[in-house]
Amino acid sequence: MKIAVGTDHAGYRTKEAVKEYLKKRGHRVVDFGADSEKPSDYPRFIRPVAESVAQGECHRGVVFGGSGNGEAMVANRVQGVRCALCWNAETASLARRHNDANVLSIGARMVDVDQALEIVRIWLETPFEGGRHARRVQQIDEPDAIGSDAPGGGAPDRKAAISEKTAEGEEGPEVLISFRSILYREGAATLELMVEPGLKHGTIVHVPSETAWKEVMPAWARDRREEILRHIRLKSAHLNCEWKET
């Protein structure tokens, strides 16, 4: 397999280790840089990797950075690229099985080299499952493929979704998910749950016990624990989290 790699200064050492690993396994590697740990701008190295995959010059691509977030964003701006940010074995496997990811992004400051190599190994060895996932991947690559005849109905009305209101006439609650936290917001009122990203385990969401909830949460949320958690679980179901009461 011909695999493109690219990084900024933050991922240089991890890129070099992965590059040697790939060569030992018989893959051809195209290295788009960077060539040192001298500070550099990641888009200039990541975009060529993504373009080489999109144009069929390379079969897959692996990009690196400090967190891997910016690198994934750059890669996904290239039509035909499905870049997945992975931080453990589970996310690497799902990226291939469910999303047919053709570019992998790794945060070199988030995982050590051995973990990065394991992520790469699983990502390369795991096949795409196809089936219902093939339809969804097609909708990623071809937005026009989202039609009313597809299971679940057609594309939602964006304006209707934005203007959705609760029974009280206020804006509906938002759930904002990041690498380290889940933020629940109702208008200007917010509360936060801590997330422990999975490295050698699944992603864990830390949830205060009923007693702790009443002590640490803002007054407006103290008697609404189950209602709020039900909404958060619904919005974060795709993460396959483990919910740990603290």
C-alpha cells in the first residue's frame, strides 16, 4: 500500500516512528514533511497528504500534530477525504468499520509513540463493513445523495432546526462535545461534565452522583439531573461512552 504522511513540528518524532513502522511492514511511504522540530504551520504539510489521497496517488494518508484537531480539519477540506481523529484502538477501528476513513489524524501530544503505532496498525488492518454504513459514507462524499427516500427521511430543514423552541418559548438546550468535556447549555445557563478520553480504555464521562449533583451544579439544574442527563446521553450516543458516577 502507498501511504502519504505529513506533520508539523509537534508530530515530527511520531511521524518518523510511524514511517519506519510502515516501511518495515512493506508499505511505500510518501513523506510530505515536516523534516524537523523547527516550528512550522501544519496546513502546508497536511493538505498535500489529503490531496494525494483524493487524487488516487496514495491509497491512504496519516497526518500528525499536537492534538490532531487542526490536521483533521485541513484534511477534511479536501473533497473525497474522510479524515478521522483517533486516540485509541476503538476509535481507529470504528473509523474504518463505520466511516471508511482514508486519512488518519493522530495527536502526538495526546498519545505516546507505542499507542500511535497501535492505532496505525488497527486502522490499516480493519476493513470497512459496508452495508448501512456505505449509504452514510456516500452521503458524506455526495451531499445530494441525502434524499427523502433514504431511511430516516430527507435532510432536515436547517432554519427550522435553528429556530426550534422549548414549550416555554426559549431556545432548546445545546450539547457541545469536546475532547475533555461535555457542555450542556440552555440560553446563557451552562453546566459541564468532565470527559476522560480513552487511550487504553473507552471514553469515560464522569457524572456527579445525585448527592454531589445538588452540591456542585448551578441552582437551575439541581433538581433536573435525570432530565439533563437523558438529553446529554441522547446527543452523545455516537461516542459509545462509559458513564461513571463520581
